[in-house]
Amino acid sequence: MIFNESTYYLLFLAPAVLLFHLAVHARWLLRYRAAILAGFGISFFVYYGYIHFGGWKGSAAIGLFVCELLTSRFYRPGSKWCLFGIVQAVLILVAFKYLGFFANSWNDVVGSGPLYIEHIVRLALPLGISFFTFEFIHIAAETYSGRMERPEMGTYAAFLFFFPRWWLDRSSATANLRLSLSIRI
């Protein structure tokens, strides 16, 4: 498991936590706390995507998540961009997780006739695809309904990409992250 590997602690968790807390003492770094978390989080996904999930294709998948993150900049209550973000997230999930399944099921139904799909594309499954998809859908739906303001870009990126946050309880994760990023000591 990724979170039991020494590289996780040495390359990602320890340096991220250290820089995050040092930013309090180095005033010029204070405003970059969210970027520190997001940067180490993105590096984590690139590294482990490469090592465990398909080489460069696994690493490149982070581009999809960054693209969805950028789409969220257009979210407003009642905006069609929120609906576009939801559709985009679902299509990405379907393409990576279920396209092969549906193609194989189709082939099982049609047999070896003219409707048989000869070459089924096998996409490398990106690390965290389901997690990211449902996080993007959650933010888009909450923003669309007006129950949530569009998150600030840096805070939202840290919320999405900083890996230890995954262990937090869902209801308190956003509030805890916002609070910890805004504390000025």
C-alpha cells in the first residue's frame, strides 16, 4: 500500500508538513501554505501514478484533474458551468473505469458478428480517479445549488490534492483545511 512505503513519508508527508509549519515562521512563505500542500499533493500523484499506475500515462492523468480544477473557476450558483463540470467528471470516470467493461459486455452479447468490437482500448487507470470525480461533482453540485461559495483556487487545490486529508471525516475536511490555512501565528 502506498501509504506504508518509506518514500511516502520521506518524499511527501514529512517535507510537506515541515514546509507548511515553517511557513508560519517565515512570513514571506505564509501566503503559500495552500500552494505547498497542493504542490506536494500533485507531486505525490505524479510520482505514484508513474510507479504504480501505468508509467508516464499514470502520471499524465494528473492533467485531467488539474483541468477539472480549472473548470471550477467558472462555477457560480445556477451556472451551466457547474453542470458542465459534473458531466465532464462523470465522462472522465466512465472513460477510464467503465469503457472496457461496457465494450467487453457488448462483445459478450453480440458474439462474433459484424457488431463485435475488435480492438478495445485499455486506458491506464489514474490513481484516485473515483475520489477526484466525486469531489468535483460534490463541489459543482453544492456551488450550483448555492449551498456553497466557489472555493478559492489555492485552498481548493490543497483540499483536493493533499493526500493525508483523505483520512479526515468528510463533513469536517473542508472546514479544517480552511481553518489551518488561514491561521496566522
